[in-house]
Amino acid sequence: MKNIKDDLSKQLLEQKNSGNINNKKVLKTCQEIAQNFADLENGIAVLSDLYNNKSYIYSGKIAQELEIFKEDQVQEIESIWEEELFGKLNSDDVLQKYLLELHFFQFIKTIPTEERRNFCVISKLRMNDETTGKSLLHKMFYFSNQYEDVELALCFYNFDFSLALHYEGAIINTATGNIVKQNVKENEFFLSAREKEILKMLQAGKQSKEIANLLFISINTVSRHRQNILEKMKVNNTAEACSIATKLKWI
């Protein structure tokens, strides 16, 4: 999980035009939206400044129920991650959320700047204490500047109207209702059948030469599959890939 989060952090925080928020009007508008959401829906809104690695947190009554963000209704933290809230959530679901947001960031860069606000990530997140009988609904929007950098991320959290039995997530076009990517159905196809087969063998302690012999393929082909797995999963080695794939039930 740490490597996926670190890779996402690096992409978000190390964009080409570092500095201050270019459009103060957009920042103010997003702050007002966040405050209104917290007031109207009793939810939690997190506005992250990706240029300066900090976030503004607006807490509605849900924060009292979850016993988090107790200091003030509006807080500023020196991070783009709301770790205090993540600590209340199922760790596997948080991992899935990071992975989907990494795909979202890569996807949004392919969309014209003026159309990017039409897209968002939606996730259903279970609580780490299943006895609560509650889950959260999370939405996130990216806001870009004139340089096409994503400078702000606006997240909304509130209670889901139905209890999530497992993680669900999607990238959607809010203007058309079209689903760009849906994690529940697509997760099992994130790795190819051959990549899963090789990953299972690696997990069992088999070496590349042994895998090549068992599958009747060349060792170069095994090496290529291993590299593809690392690139897809944004991890540094196959041990991490095996650990994450097991948690996500891909293997």
C-alpha cells in the first residue's frame, strides 16, 4: 500500500509547475463548496493544495460520530492525506482507493482542461470496525490550472445509505453518467491470466528459470511478465506485488 500511495504522492506533488495556487478565485470557490457540503450534508470535505502539500478540512457532524478532527470545524494540515480519517477505514479499501486515484490522475491528464471538472472518483469504503454497521461514500474532483497541472483535489465524505459489503469504486463522467473505469468488475482483469499465474509461482518461491520450464516459455518472457506486473502495480519488487495482489484477492 505504501508504494502505491508514495507513487501517487510523487505524481501529485511533483508536477512541472511548482509554486503557489495560480487562481485564488478557484481556491476560494472550492473552499466555499467544501464548507457548504460540511454544513448541508454533515459530511467531511477535504480540499488539498497539491502545490504546497497541505489540506483544508471542513468537518460536519459526521466527524463527531467518527471521533475525528476534534480541534476545529475547519482545520489546516501539512499533508494532502487525511490520515486521521483513513485510520477509521478498512485498510484494504484504502489501498483500492489509492490505486483507483492513481488511475484517475493518469486518466485526467488525457482530458482537455475545460472538461476535467466533469469527472470524479467515487468509492464505497468500509469502516475498520465492522460492528458499526456503517460505511462511507467518498467522491473526489481534480481542479487544473492554466498550465494543465492538477493544483487542487476536493474530496467529500459522508455516510453511505447502504452498508458496503466490499470495496466499490469508479471513475465517472458526472455530465453524462458514463463509467470510465469500475474497480469491482475490472480488478480481476487488472493482471492478465498469465501474469497472475507467474505471480502465484513467485509467491510460492519459484525462480524465473523454474517458472519458464514449468510454463514452457523462455526466461526472457518470464522477465517481461515480471516487469509488466511491477509497472502495472506501481511497486518496486515482486514481493510487494505478491503482498498487494493477495490483499486485493487478485491471486
